[in-house]
Amino acid sequence: MARPAALVTDAAAKETGDDPAKWGNIAADRLRSLVERIERLEEERKALSGDIKDIFAEAKSAGFDVKVLRQLIRIRKQEPAEVEEAETLLDVYRRALGM
């Protein structure tokens, strides 16, 4: 059975008859491809993060509370049942504290 390229050593190649140069080239090409794809996605993420910051700055300049906006976005990601349960617990805790 052929081993992953990262695990092929000279000794392993002699045992299995695998050519380390062959595996190394294939692995290097695949590794390079993966690294480049990750780097591109990280660049996109950085750009998107900048865009999100700009939108929050725009919201703040329009008079919106950024902290509340972030909370709304977090709530919208949750399931409705989870939101209802959290709101119910919050209400119970507030009553217990006389708020």
C-alpha cells in the first residue's frame, strides 16, 4: 500500500519500492495548492472583516448602538426556540433580582 507522501522516507521507499522523488513532487504540488488556497481565503476573510468594520462604523455614525447590533446578529443566528428559552430565563432571573 502506498504511503502518504509526507510519510515516505528513503528507508520506507526502499521497503516498498516507492520512489521518494515521485511522491515528493506529487505531495509538493498538492501541498502548494492547498497552502495557496488557504492564503487566498485568509486574504478574502481579512477583506471581509474590513468591510464589516466599515459597516459597523457606518451604523455608529448613523446613531445605532454597535454593541446592540452585534447582539442582534448573534440572536438571529440562533434557533427561535433557543432565543425564547434564553429570554424566558433572563426574565426569571430579573424577577428573582427584583429588576
